[in-house]
Amino acid sequence: MKITVRETPKGMEVYVAKKDLEELIVESETPAIWGGWAKLSNGWIFEMPAFDEAPKLPITVDARRLAVE
């Protein structure tokens, strides 16, 4: 699923265009969110792609949705 990750004053946010959804990242496996899972404020969990260096934001990536709590 294509998602856009951007930095906001409240924290890192994910935008899912196909769902017209904007949610904050509230928890992640790694501090930089890349290369692990990231949990959104609505309960969705995405497997985030790994990068050698943190990319410039905003960035659109292909992430796999793992679960809905």
C-alpha cells in the first residue's frame, strides 16, 4: 500500500491516499520507524521499508499493512 510519511508539529504522520486517511505514528519498533513496524493512532500497523540513511520527508513509500487492532 502506498503511504506518505511526513513530519508535523505533533509528530510523524502517515497519509494513505486511497483511504483518505491521516494518522499519527504513535509507536514503532525502531526509533527512526524505518525497517520495522509502525503503529498508527487508529490501530493500523505497517511494516516500513528499510533505508541505509533516513530519507528526507515527506516521502511516499510502499508499506505492507500488518494488522488492525
